[in-house]
Amino acid sequence: MERLRLVENPVDRLARTVEALLVIASKPLSIDELATVTEETEERVETALGLIAGRLREGRSGIVLEHVAGGYALRAAREAAEACARLVERPVQRGLTQAALETLAVIAYLGPVSRPEIARIRGVAADSAVAGLVERALIAEAGRDQEGGAVRYETTPLFERVFGLSGPDDLPELEDLGGDADELRARLEDVAARRGA
Amino acid sequence: MALAVRELPLDLDAFEGPFDLLLTLVLREELELRDVDIAEIVVAFLERLADRDELDLDACGEFLVLASALLELKARGLFPDEDLDLEGLDPEEAAEELAERLAAYRRFRAAAGWLEERLKAESDRYFRLGPAPLSPTAERPLAQQEPAQLVSVLRALAAEPPEPSLGHLVLSYPPLSRFLERFRTLLRSRGRFAFDNEVDRLPRVDQVVAFLALLELRKRNEAQIAQAGPFEPITVWNASAS
């Protein structure tokens, strides 16, 4: 009787290495980074990631592979959230005010953007909201304004990670949000027309 | 019956009539907005609101939009130098610009709402933040200690330290007379000698005392001294012999 020989697929080995790298990484790793440190091609790394994603997924594993903030990272399965909440605090996410969220939205869509520009859109000063977001590391300084020299801000990879975005393209189109100018204009006209006619 | 904002009766200094007429006149530029006290309009609305039992949120929202539109138009009128010159705009365009601004803000407010929803939806996603923990440092617990030993150690530390010895700092000078005697003898026997040769092998302090003795001899006019230049050999000879 012929002995059964277990031939290991070389991608299995790469998948284990990639898994190990994701465990020790403190931030999402891009395919490019993974290919560099494993000394493999990007195609093979992608294949390996596919293997890992099949194993580490919701309902099957306590650890889940996710594509977030332009890279790949491991996180806890959602079903473990309650226990996780008892173990760790989440100061970044907790207590984001309306002002902070609006400021974050402006920076996410228009960044790099300066405080005066943010204030112009929101109609109120954005200083404390910006300071709070910097402290949470959701935004960071990104150079200075060409004209006024005001510090400009942009969102960080942590922002994408916290909000579960795989990249900037994951944000909805700004044009699709809120009412458009025509609608508001129509309302003003409407009110005026009812009397003026 | 719903509270109709457009029918809100106003009794202002510059205008008397319903709110929508005011708006029409302003948009047609038949009424100067700078003459209109917007605070009075707000007060009138709040008074009307207070007369009712229930808060009409729709009316409040509509009023807020209209009042803020008026306020922005007025504010722009007060700053004619603003980069975007509204002087040149007809009311149509001004209203257009205003509506555009308000709409832009509404879009960002909606984006903030979207982010808030997203945050809620992602609230059960936990991941590690920051660097991976460093390898733990080994704990080295102290063995059981005797309190008496601590006392004895402290006592030793509290004791007055011994007075340090200054013995090595004391300089012993040879007596000046020794060199006076010696140089006089030399002068008597040889009549002349080289100072450097005589003190060459002596310790530094002795050399200094020897030099003082030489000066003393010169002072008493027992010897003559000559030196060709700084650091040159010093020659001494008998004053009476020359």
C-alpha cells in the first residue's frame, strides 16, 4: 500500500507567515508592505490573504481578518464585543460630540483643510473640536496653508480604522448627502411667492 | 392648527406685516435689511410659540432656516468688503449664494450624521491600538527581610562620618636659614655658583625656599645675581669679591 504523502502547498506557508505578521503589527499592513517583508510577489500575498480570510472570518474564528485603512488587519470577532468591552476602554470613539463629528466630516472630505476654512463652513469656530480630534489622533497636522500659513489638518489611518473604512473612497459621495441648494432655494422662493403673487 | 411661520405677524420699526411679506420685500430689495431688527422677529416668533401648548418642531425648523438666511444676508450687507461681493449681486443671485452656502453646510452635517451612524454600526469591532506590548520585564521579588536589619542599616547611615584627614595637604617647608647657610658657604669657598645646579634635584617646595634665600642674600647685599633672560640660568657671585 502506497503511503499517503502530505505535500504542503507553498502558499500555506506564506499564509502562516502573513498571519504572524498581522498578529504583531500595530497598524493595518498593505499588500505592498507584506510583499516586501515576506520577499514574495504581491499576487502570492493576495492569494495568501484569501486563504487567511477564509479561515479568520465571523462565525468561524474569534479573530477576523479585515480590509481596513488601506491595508489588512486582525480584529476581534463581533460576537466577542461584549467581553471585549469589559476588558478595554475605547477613548478614541467615546463621547464624540456633534461639533467634533461635523468638524471630522469637513476634514474627511476637504482635507487637508485649515481651521478658518472649517469655521467658514460650519459657521462657528472649530478650535476646540480640532484640538479634541488631534488628541484622539483621528486627525493630524498636514503642512500649512500656502497663503495665510494656517496649519492644515487631514484624517489619519486611525480614522479609517475606527470608522471601518477600507479607504477614502468608502465615504459616501458628498453630493448625495443632505439637501441640495435648489431645494433650499425653492423653499425660500416658495414662502415668498405665496405672499408676493 | 399648525403654526404658520409665514403668517407670523410682525410689528417692527421698519416694517409691519406678516413674515413672508417681509421676506418678499427683502428679496426684491424694496426693504433695507439693515433697518430690520432680526432679534425683534425672533422675539415675536418666540412669543407666538409660548402661546401654544405644544412645541411645533416643523415651524421651529422653518423659522430657523429663514431667520438664519436673513441674518446671513444682513451680516454680508454689513461687510461690503468681503471677498465675495454681494453688492453687485441682484437679490436673486444673493439668495442663490445664500442657499448654496446653507446647502453646503447641510451636506457636511449629513456627512457627520453618516459618520455617527457608521460609528454606531462599527461599535462591536474591537482591535488593538498602538504598538504591540513589549516583552514583559522579569519581576524580581525581594526575599523576606528582617526589620531589625533595616534599622541597623539606617543607623549606620545616620552616624556622623569620621573627620577626613587633611594630612596630605600639609606642606613642610625647609627652613630658609638652611639655604642661607649653604649659599654663604658656596660664595665663601668658590666665589660664584650657578643657582640651577644647586637646586636641580630638590623638590619643588625646596626650590622655592632656596630662591627666597637667594633674594634675601641679594637684599642684604651679600651676593650679586645675573640672568641673561627669562628662564635662563641664574648666576650668583660674591658681592664683595667683584
